[in-house]
Amino acid sequence: MADIRLENVSKSYGAVSVIENLSLTVEPGELVVFLGPSGSGKSTLLRMIAGLESIDGGALTIGGVRSETLPPGQRNVAMVFQNYALYPHMTVRENMAFGLRNIGMPAKEIDARVQEAARMLEMEELLARRPAQLSGGQRQRVAIGRAIVKEPKAFLFDEPLSNLDAALRVRTRVELAQLHQRMNATMIYVTHDQTEAMTLADRIVVLNKCKIEQIGAPMDVYLRPASRFVASFIGSPGMNFLPVEVSRPGPGPIRMRNGFEIHVDAPVPSAGRFDLGIRPEAVQVLTRGDAPPGETTEASINVVERLGERTLAYCRLDDGTEIIAQDAGRSPVRAGDRVRLRFDPSAIHLFDTAGKSYAAH
């Protein structure tokens, strides 16, 4: 195990700056996920740690060793790529042992490491097969095994599950979580899939436009997003946003565009216009007679999405504002129904015009 520290690192391609004065610490044994959309800088940052991209400014320390100028082979990290990059003519055993043979490690030590990695990954019976005889998930496990046998200070995963089908991706994700628990190794994992991030991470680093939007434990990021971007990117579906007017700072009513008011107990920072954010599970669907009108607002259901354990109702308020509400899996609601929506005031967030969060709970 080793810590990884980035201190004011920068990266440019010519006149274009892509990473600017970014600082981050990954603790020993921690699994940190870099999460963000395409072009957010997450893979570039990972490749800078691995030594596959140069660091133009700042410092990188891996296990206490300054590493920004070291070649990749001397950083003692192992990278698992999106593409498995296995040698097709070699067996699984030979693929896993190849790097160790190249550095002249004794055959007995190589065999012991390969056997131990195969045991961890539950693929002892696959050691004599060639890549063409393996499924996509099995090939990815071989790529992970090839990293494990190096016994690195840290593991770097660059979207390793993106080539797998949905069912296999779920199963392999669970295997990776179990592997981290068994090894207690330092890991950095890059993905654009927020479900992978929520499932695997000890902490999530949310990146947007090559800058860190928020760092936190998965549920902290989900429940207390620091910006409108984080609130919209984390969650499936993302958070609802509705324009509101705050008449005075402090606890009190927040007025929606259709005139409906929600009272919040926590101080609101100032009077003015904000976007109210609320997740679908905090918007309750009620039949029109189930609640007094003062506690709910009326809406029409446009689309109903039945997901088994829950039902999503895509609604439109009378002022044209669209909002997603969540109901039980066996909900009787249908498209075209007129319903009333109740907002959980403890789950409300406010975002200013710059997208910064003022959590009103």
C-alpha cells in the first residue's frame, strides 16, 4: 500500500491548458474513483500518475517517492486498460508471467505469484487457455491478474469495464469490489459511469472541464452535491431543477414559478432567484384527494417508466415546468393522470446562478 499525492499539477498541450494547479491525496489502501463525462480530464490525470503523460508543473509523490520525472517502469504502479491487450498466442499463465520474465525474476517466484493471483481472481482453471477461448469478463480478469503479479504500490484502472455487456459489467464490478477488500490495495479507478463510482469508491473525485467539482464519500456526494453539475451527473435520473424565488433570507417559504410555496427550516442565504434541486425519490406522487392542496402542487403525468422496484412519473406542472417523481413499483399511475406532488422539504437544495449549491436542509 502507498499513498499518492498530487500537488498543484498542471498539464498543457501547446497553448491549451487541460489540467491546472490540481491537488489531491489518495490515502494508502483507499479506492478513489475519478468520475466525469468525456473530456473532463479523468483519463489524462490517471495517465499523468502512471507516467504515460508528462506533468508540466507541480509534484507527484507515490509512496513517499517524488515521481513526476520517473519513467513509468520505475513508478511501481500497475495499470489496467479498457482494452485487455493480451498476447493471443500465449496462455493465460504466460500472459500473466510475461512482464516478470522480462525483468529476470526467478521462475519459482513467477509461478508463485501467478498461482496466487489466479486464486484471488478465481481463475485457476483458466491458466492453460488462450485469450480466444475466454469470455470478455475472463479476459479482463487476466488483465487484472497481470497487474496483481507485479505487486505494485498502487493499481490504476482506466474504464476497465466499458467493453463488457451490462450483465457482465455488474458481475465484474462486484468482483473488483471484493478484490479490493481482499487486497486492501491503493487503487484509482476512472469511469464515466456513476453507478460504478457509487458501488466501488471509498471516495469519488467528480471532474468537470478538467477541474475538481467535488471530493467525497459516495453518499455525501449524492446527498450533498457541491454544484448543480454534480447534482445532475450523480443519480439516475439526475436531480430535478425548478426556478424559484426567495423573498427574504433565513428560514421561510420558497416560491415556485406556479405560485406553490415550500417552507424550509434551514437558513436561505439571500433573497433572489435560485434553482431548487430535488431528487425524484423526494417527490411523492399522490392522488388528488390524498393530501390537502396547501401541502402539494398539481401536475399532469406525461410518461410512466416502470422499473420493477420503483416507478418514475415524468410530470408537467401547470406552468409548463417538467419534473420527475418516484412512486412504488406497483404504482397505479398512468400517462394522462392528474396527480398532486408533495416535496420533502428536508431534501431540498438551492443553486445560485453560478451553479454553486446552498443546501437548504
